[in-house]
Amino acid sequence: MLKKISIYQIGLLPLALIAGPLIAEILLLLTFINFLYLFFSEKKSFIFNEKILKVFFIFWIYIVIISFFSVEKFISLKSSFFYIRFGLYTLSIIYFLNSISNSIETIYRIYKYTLIFVILDSLYQIFIGQDIFGMKPNNDDLMRISGPFGDKFILGSFLQKILPVFIYLILKIKKNNDKIKISDFLILILSVVLIYRSGDRSALGLIFIFSFIFFLINRSLRINIIKIFILFLIFSILLTIQNPKIFERTFSDTIGQFKGKYYENFLEKDVNETKFNFMIFSFHHQTHYSTAVRMFLNKPIFGHGPKSFRIKCKDFEFKPKNNIKNSFGEIKQSYGCSTHPHNTYLQLLAETGIIGFSFIFYFFIYLTYKILNLIKNNDKKYIYNSLMIGIFINLWPIIPTGNFFNNWLSMIYFIPISFYLYEIKKN
């Protein structure tokens, strides 16, 4: 009975993440408690043998140790010490997936209805201006939509990170991978369309990278992928006609920000920090990145401690020689401080040094090697291809990202990892 309940809890995790990180934490905690009870009863220690999990626990020990040397020990320790729970949650998920024979079918159905809810709620917001609960995104022109996430613009990121898992579930329950239900096909199309309509440019870029790699690897599914892309273009054009602001944000603003839009004065030679004639993604992204680089160079081996960027960034901000105005008439003495540097690898370099960075970067290189092998030997019908690619793009280095130590982001990162390790163990 406990095992069946836990399978439902695992399936409900994406829905819990929509409700908020606290609900998801409670759900995962209950799953872990069930795991502990059953684990000590059955003593199945084989799940601890996976090498990737062993490396994770070494990484956890490392970030806990360097937290003691952080400028704000409590903040760093609070983040690093409890980070172990994501490894324990992963162990729990692997255990229950192995314990119930029809677990994948159950989880697939829950994921499917969760995505249908998100799609319908978001479409309602696009055309009505608010979602079915009355929540409105924090912009009057609906340039960005948030769906059921209220004032948080994480709809695109959520769909981009969940879709690889859903694709895995679709393929897992099919004996013939060439046949996909029309309902699943429609969910995939509308999900990608909503990533575009959400205004999340990073999520859109990552789902395109995912699709391209998936296309290269899975020869038997290429016709389906092409159909999805064509229908994505058609629906996206219709939504762009309905609200041209989304095209402005996704393309015009993106190109403009690379050229220094709103911050053209900062490209002048006497105040140009990078000496480039362009901005790295945008002025704010660029200043965050340069602050993180200066923090890294100050403590290159061990870094300043997890979640220390928000505190130490003030000491490493970009301070122009002259008072420069942006297009809004704003003048600041310094630029480049935030809660995190908006790039996973630069955050790891600044906060955990080259050692902490090496753990995650090595995992990325390992996945790169595996994916290149799959491209070389394509059409082998590895059902967990989408999981591997999903993890790979979550670790893609050249793109703005969220806070690596953020609870919500960490939970959604570990979902495909859990299923991936389950497949490796099974096969």
C-alpha cells in the first residue's frame, strides 16, 4: 500500500511544483519517509551502488565544508547542509520505481493530466487576461504569461524541464515507439507553443536544443518531430498575430539587448567593461557575469561559499569611471549585484570555486560524450534518450539560468536524473 501511495506522490510532483516549493517538499519528504520505513524492512542496499550518486554525496560533503568558511556561514550552511535531501529523494524515487511493476503507467497518466491542466489554464490566460483562478501575470500587455504560476514567470522553464520526462514516459509505455497518441502529440505541440508564448527566451532556446539533439538521435521519430515543429510554427504565428508584443520580446528585444539596447552609453570606450562592441545577452546579465568572474578570481580554489553571491557581489560590482545614464535616465554608482549571477557555471565558480565547479562540469562532459555516441549510433531506440538530453540541456553552459541552489529549481532538476538512474539500474 505504501509503495502505491509513493508512486502517486512521485507522479504528483510536477503538480506540487506548480502549487509551490513547500507542497513539493512535503510530498517528497513523505515519499522519503515511506522509503526509509520500507528500506530498513527489505534492506535493498543495491540502490546505493550507483556511481553518480556516490559523486553527488562527495559534492555535498564538499559544499558543506566550504560553507564553514563563508562570510555568512548560516546562509551557506542552510543551503548546503540540506542539499543532501535531493540525493535522498532521488534514492527514494529509484526504489519505488523498481518496486511497482506498473509504476510508469501510473506516473504517465498523472503527468498527462497535469500538462493538460497547465495548457488549458495558460491558454485561458492568453485570451482572457487571467487564469482560471483569477491570477494575472505582472504585465498589462501580456507580453509574458505565467499560467498557474501567478506572478512568477516560470511557466516556460517548468514546461521545458518537464517535457523530456513526459516524452520518456510516452515512449516507455509504447511497444512501438513510432506511434504516439493524438492527445500526447497535441500536448507536446501546445507545450512548446506555450514555452514561446510565455516569453521565457532561455527556455525556448533550450527546448530547441533538446529537439535538435533528439532529432539527430532518433531517426525513427524524425517525421513526428518535423510535424510538431511545423504545427508549432503555425500556432506560434497565430499567437503572435493575436499579441505582437511576444515577437518583440523574443526576437527584437533579444537582438537589441545584444547590441546594448537601453544601455548604449556603456559601450563607449572609456566606460566599456568588456571592451566588446556588444553585450553578453544583456547589460544586466553581463554585469552579473563579470561580478561572478571577479569573485572567482578572488578565491579560485574554494570560492566564497554557497549562496554567497548576494552578499559578496557588492564588493566586486562594476563601477564605471563616470556617471552614465541608461535610456531610462537612471544613474547608479555600481552594477552587477543580484541574488545569483544567472549562470550555473559562473555561480559555481564564484561560490564553490574550481573544485565545486568541476563536479557539475564533469557530469556535463560525461553526458556530452554519451550523447555524441548516441548521435553516431542513432536509431538504437534507447527509451531514456530524452532523459539524458533533458539533463544535458539543464546543464547547458551558455545561457542565462536560475539559482543553482534554489529549492524549486533543484527539485525539478532531480526529476529526470531520478528516472535516468532508474533506467540505468534496470538495464
